[in-house]
Amino acid sequence: MLVVFGENSLCARVLFFVTIEGAAVFQWRELGKDEKIRYEEKAKKLAEENAAKQAEAEKAFNESLSMFPPSGEYFSRAVRDKRREQRRLIFLEMFPLL
């Protein structure tokens, strides 16, 4: 039985991925113990760096949410002016030459 796949067909893409995955697994099995440890340490370091970046991004996001008051406070002039001043200061930090 002959099956023909188009270049961009899902089957062709899946087979390509499986081929690449199989090659990677084969190469991993062929590595020595020292090389595997080196790669695992590098992966652990990258995971820690990414976790730190994610925590920093979440902190910045949560801080940005604090600029928006709950719906009941929106109409308070003092709160609105305070938020406007906070946004102005953040803008000046981001663009000090303007």
C-alpha cells in the first residue's frame, strides 16, 4: 500500500516531528554520563532563571493593576488625581528625556 503525503499535510508534519524526536532520543542515549549531567545542570539553571523572570513579570503586572481603583473609588477626585500622578511618575521614569 502506497500512501502519499503532501508537503504541508498534518501527517507529514507529525512524521517529521517523530523523526526529529527519535534522533534526539538516540543522541541522548549515546551521551556519556558527564555530558548528561552537564546538560541537566544547564537545564536546571535555565529553569531557575525563567522562574525568576516569571516572578518579576507577575510582580510588575500586579503592581500595574494597583493603578486601577475598584469601581467605587473611580469617581473620587482625590483617588483619581493620585492615580494620575502615579502614571505621570511612571511615564517619567520610562522616558526621562521627554
